[in-house]
Amino acid sequence: MKTKGVQLSKPSPAWMLTYGDMVTLILVFFVLLFTLSDINIVKFSSFFKKMKKPPVVLDEEQLRRVMLELANYAQEKGLEDKIGLAIDLQGLTITLTESIMFRSGQAVLMPEALPILDVVSDKIINLPNPLMIEGHTDNIPIRNEKFPSNWELSLSRAVNVLKYLIEKKGVEPARISAAGYAEYRPVASNDTPEGRAGNRRVVLVVLRQEMKGFESKPEEVENGN
């Protein structure tokens, strides 16, 4: 019995493949349009209006300019060994030693500290980045009714600087915070008087800030139904 041979059709021209891809893309495009048309436009627009704007971030050049201006001030006033300036991973750090800020074992700002804080605040008050005030002590314990330990002393000093910047210089409270670290973040050895003096300090940090883009509160994100 003779079997019929299978006849193969001619292959499709090359342009057909490109044409088929184009038709598929057009179909996907119209499906997408149909899907988006179901979104509640009012809620969609409201969502974007409520989204927070990305924060402006202080760049490296601005940080260095502020540091240079404060370094010039410290040099003019002969305070190079009392005011420390550095740029690190945290941001711009401004270190003020105890000798120009507080009397030993106390947290009340000395009158001579105020002009220094005025100059510092004038340089940083309009910066967009958050500020952190850190209080530090040496390892000699303090125990009295007001300050049971170095924790309370270091925090009280940081808070008093913070309050001065807010109440007297107009720094926005939402962008400033304070912390006390007692003797646990020394920058020098506590075995010498010079080292302990260097550890007794208040540090103002202009914190770096990551660009996080748009953010919204959870309750502001709604379905389009």
C-alpha cells in the first residue's frame, strides 16, 4: 500500500516574525490602558499630592565650606585647641571641649560658651540636615543628688545645648536631638589629665541624610476601588 507523502508548506517570510511581535506589543499596550482606566483618578492624584518631597541633602562641598568658616573663627579667637572640626561618615562634627562650655561637674552653660554657640548655630541653622547633640564625659564617676552618674551629666549637658539652640537661636525642634554617652565613647586615654580633658566634651553633628525619595504614611496608600 502506497503511503502519501507529507507536503510541507513554504516557510513564512522573515518580516512576519517582526509583525507578530508588534501586534503582541500593541495588544499588551491596550490591555494596560484598560487596566489603568479602572483606577480612581481622584485618589491616585491625592496620593501623589500627599507624598513627601525628597529631602534636600547637604553635599560634601557645603559641609567643607561650613567647616572652613568655623575653623577660621576658631583661629581668630585662639580656640583651635577648644573647637574640633571633622567630616566623617556621620557628617560634620563640631567638638566643643568642657573648658569652654561648662564648669566641672555642672551642666549649666557658662556665659563664655554662648557667643561660641551663637557663631556655630549661625553657620548650621539653615542647613537642611538633622542635627545631633552628643554629651561625653571622662571615666571619673560623679555621684550626687543631681547627677547620680555620668549618664545624667552627659545627657543634661547635651540637652542644655539643644534647648539653647531651639529657644534662643530658633533651630527647628523636629530636626534636632540629644544623646548622652557618659564615658563610653572616649577619644583619648583616660589615664592622663590631658586625655580626660579631651573626653569631656559636647559634639554637634550635622548628620548625613540618605536620599530616600518619596515617602507616604501607610494610611495614605489606598486602593483604587
